[in-house]
Amino acid sequence: MSAGRTRWLLDATGARESGEPRSRGRRSWLLVLGMVLAACDSHTPQPAPAPTATSATVRVVFQGSTSRRSDLPRSAEACVNGVGATHTHPSWRSFAGIPLQAVPPDRYEITFDDVPVDTRVSFRINDQNSCDLNPTGAVTSNVSVNNVNLTQNTTTPGQGDEPGFAFSVAANGRVTQ
């Protein structure tokens, strides 16, 4: 390597040979650094698009007594024993039975954070106190999702087709039926 080139490399890194002015090395170094930065800045990165929500949170509420009714007919006894604790069967969880939380004296509820957005989903609620109205204890009224009262509008698999509720939820939690 030639002495001139060696001197330039040494000067560009800030080193200095005796008798050489330091400013020429700094200017060269700053010039190279400026060209590199200008080349890097020529493409401004674009922000990534915001992810879209694929699931939403819903609160299902059933307005019903949390104590067993004393006036249920004897003919409802098999249904009462079969229903057990008040529970729901949501379609987005393959209609598996999931217990509802009792909020005495007259409400059951559960919150789901995995409901698919913009998709029609369904569920049913089974309650012992509904056994005189439906032979499987399927509830047909007094149900809301995110404070929207639902009407029984579909059937769900169970012991044959059982009454249920269908709805859709947006990413912001807005429920439509």
C-alpha cells in the first residue's frame, strides 16, 4: 500500500501522522459518512399496516333465577338431572359445554375473548329452571350479548336440534343479530 493511501486511512480514522494537519482527514471522513447516510436515507421505510382483529370479547348474560324453582313438575326431573349446572354451548368452541357464573339472585354470565369477528356464530344456554318449557332445558329468552337483547333465532346441536341464539360481533364489540 502506498504511503499516501496509508496516510489517508490513518487520517480518516482520526489518527494523525506527525506534521500532517488533522482537518483534511476529518473532512474526508465526514464526506464519506455523509454520502453513506444520504444513500441510506433515500428509502424511507413505510409503517407496517395495523393488524386486523380476528376475535372480539363478548359478555353473555342470562337473566334467570340462580336458585332452582320449587314449582317444577315431576315430569321435568330427568331434564333437571341431565342439565346440571347452568351452562352454554358456543359454536366457536365446537359446542362444548361451559358453565356460566352465577350472579345471585337472578343472573348468570360469562365472558369470552375468542369470538370470531364478522362471522355468524351461535350458542345455546341450558338451565334447570327451563326444563318445564323445553325438554332439554334450553333457554329461549332473557339472553343478551354485550348488552344487546337477543331473540331465539337458530337451533344448535345437542339432543337433536335445540333452540339457540345466533349473532355476529365486530372487532369493536358491536353485536348484531
